[in-house]
Amino acid sequence: MLARHDSLMRIHFLGAARTVTGSQYLLETDRARVLVDCGMFQGSPHDVLRNRVPFAYDPKAIDALLLTHAHLDHCGLIPHVSASGFTGPIYATRGTVELTRLVLLDSAKLQEEFAASHQRFAKKHPDRAAIEDKAAAAELAAATDEDAEQATRNAPPEALTYLREPLYTTVNATAALGQCKGLDYGVETEIAPGITATYLDAGHILGSAIIRVRVREDGGDSTIVFSGDLGRPSSPIIRDPTPVRDGDYLLVESTYGGRTHEPQEEAIRMLGDAVTAANGAKGVLLVPSFAIGRTQEIVYELDRLLAAGTIPHLPLYLDSPMAGSATGIYRKYPEYFDDDTRALLARGEPLDYPDTVMVQDAKASLALDTDGPRPFMIVASNGMITGGRIVQHVKSLIGDPTMTLLFVGYQGEGTLGAMLQQGTKQVRIDGQALDVACQVKSISGFSAHADEPELLAWLKNFGVAPKLTFIVHGDPAAQAAFEPKVQALGFKTKLPAWREVVELE
């Protein structure tokens, strides 16, 4: 556990360090301890197992938690920390608080269902379950020990039972949500002794924030800027990322380091072409999409294309109950919208694709693949095909040459989505080997993350470079490409490692 020190400030990099998931940073001063984000690791089984690694701190000692936005890789471990003793306030924008409720209750339900399934499997196949649990427990121990071989030999027996339990329950999630406090953009708020926070629009999803943290100490004030996930300028519906002009220290995301998205106009054209191709093939256009942010943008653009007469009116099935609920929350916060979207609403123009079918029932979802009125479109969660209803659709349709699998967002290393995007010819789903006969296409221009030129443009708003800029939330290759370009702007940089602690002057 962490111990108090005499030095004034330090940051513990507990997630999104040389990876894009598990965002979590602990800011520690001589007066307070504040978490910024508390995200779940996603992606490969090895990454997911990090969610079970013991905390690097005592949750009871945390004074407050600042949440940048409602995506699972930023908020997904909040109920786990809360159930382990954290009782302080959780600060976020009002829109983020509402979206986080959807995300955490859904996550808790999935945790409970997965644990129940694992327990049924263990009861039916005790020998196989014991082997799998032992291997997972050894990997869990290795994740916190530099000597992996030693850790494997010393895998704790209690981990076997622990791995069959949900990380947290619906009861835990509900209790944690009761700790949330909604804030407005642009208002400086004292959140812990000697620490204030100001939320600025990050332009990533509804309610997303850059957080400017000010630490007041005897020697003067220090400002630390947490970029969160930065959106793209001119993305539809929500506002552009807020320019930040000063800060002593900066944590900046690097998801798309070394990469440039297609222009927005090109992305929209490619989406229209995919719809037209699906119509011509009398097939299915299947779009894996995260329920919050990306789905609302894709539906918006489909509506605009249809209104312009650019695409045929294919049936659209929105196969994500969470996405439907999230869209309802979007409608509640028009003050978060950009000027163009507010103007559309003022003219009475809809933001939804006409006659969209919201698929609530799981049986109806399964029936779509065989009984759907071709040609048609499905937008389903999640965006990396690591869970949710999209997995079953891919399993059913991957061998169909008239199906187009259209990626519209980032695919994390080791995920099924990444393998398909990279051109693999065979995949394994639910233990079954499947040949890939469908069309696989990608559009990067719909990403909710700024690309490298957009990140660099945002950094150029700083009048004076921070004392130190930490490059976070990116895979190693992206960070390696991004860092020298940040340095070329006159920024001193550092790529922190997972669980590294850095003292701030």
C-alpha cells in the first residue's frame, strides 16, 4: 500500500500506461489522494486479467475520484473500488453521471452472468476448470511480480475461487453510483483538501471532459491537465475539444499516435458507399460500434445521407439496448451540442434514422441473422467484438460473402476486431473455427479520438510548454511514433510504465 512521503506531489500511473485501456491515475499530495479515472482493462485475456490485480493503494484512503467520461475503460472499476472501501465523492459532468449509470449497471450484470456461467462450467467439468483457473491464477500472480516463474509457482490457491466470482455486483454498482456528483463545465470546484478541479469539454462523447487540477501548496499553486480522451474537431453533434493554454504538467492521450484519419467528408462518403454496396448485394451491413458516442454519430450520419438522397432507405436495426438508452440521454443535454446540431433541432429536423428498429429482445437479435429482410443494416455493440450481441452476429454471418463487416473505430491489440481488421482468414468464436468469407472494411474518420495531427494541433494551444508532458493511453507503437513529434514542439516528454510513480517538482 502507498505510504505518505514528505515530497509535495506525485502521480501513480495505474492504467492506460503503454496501453489504451484501464485509465487510472492517482494524484497524491501531502494533504490528499485523488484518483483520476478508474477504468477497466479491456482487450486480450491477459489485459482483462489485470482487473483482478490487487490495488496499489488503500481504497479507504482515497479522498475523491474525478471521472473524465463514461466509457468502460475509464469508469469500469469504480464499483470494485467503492465496494473495497472508497466512500468519497465521484465527480463528473452531469451528462457523464447519467451515462455512467448505464455503463456500470450493464457491466455489473455481465460480471454476474459470466461468473454464473463459469461456476456452471466448473461444476460440470471440474478437471478442465481447475486447469484453466490454475493458469489464470498463475498469470494473475505474475502480473504483480517481476519474477514471473517464481510467481507461477506461488500462485495463491484462494485466487482459484476468486476468479469465479464477479468483480462486482449490481448492488455494488448501484451503491457506487450513489457517490456521484454532477458538475458543470468551466466551474472550479474544491474536491479535496488543497485541490480544485475544473471540467472542460473534451469533445469525445457527451459529457466528456479535460480536467484541469490545481494543487494549492505553501510554495504556490501547480496545475496538472488530464486530457482524458480528446475528440475530433468538427465531429457531429457535440462541441469541439476545448483549447487549453497553460499547465505545469500534462497527461495527454496518444491512441492514434502516428496515424491520420480520413477527412470527415471522405468517411461519410465511404459509409454511403458501404450502404449502397450492401443494397446491391442484397446482403447485410454489420457495424460493430460502442453504444455511447459512436453509435449516435453513425445513426446521425446515416440520417443525413438518407435526407440528401445519397443512399437507399435500408432497414436499420439498432441492436444495443444500451445505445438506445444512451441516445435518450443525449437528447436531454442539448446544451452540450454544437451549433450545427442545435440549429437542426431548432428547425425541427430529426437526428435519428427513420424507422430505426430498436432490438430489445435477445431472441429477436438472434433471429435477425437468418430472418432479417435483406438487404438491411445492423449496428451492434461492442465496437471491438469482445462482447455483446455483435459477437453472435459475426459468428453467424462471417462466412457469408454478401455480408460487409464495417469497422468505424479503434480495434485494440489482441481483440477479435483487430484480427479481422488485419485480414485474418480464420477466427475462433465460442470454440468454433470459422472461415472468413465476408467483406471487411474500415473507416477511421468516425473515430471519437483525435488523430496525430489533431492531437498536435491541440498541444500547440499551450502558450508555454508544460514542465513535463506524460504520453499515456496509447499502444507502444503509437506512442513511439507520437513522442518525437511532441518533443519537436518543445515539450519535455515521458512515457510512464504501468504502476510507475513519478515525483512532481
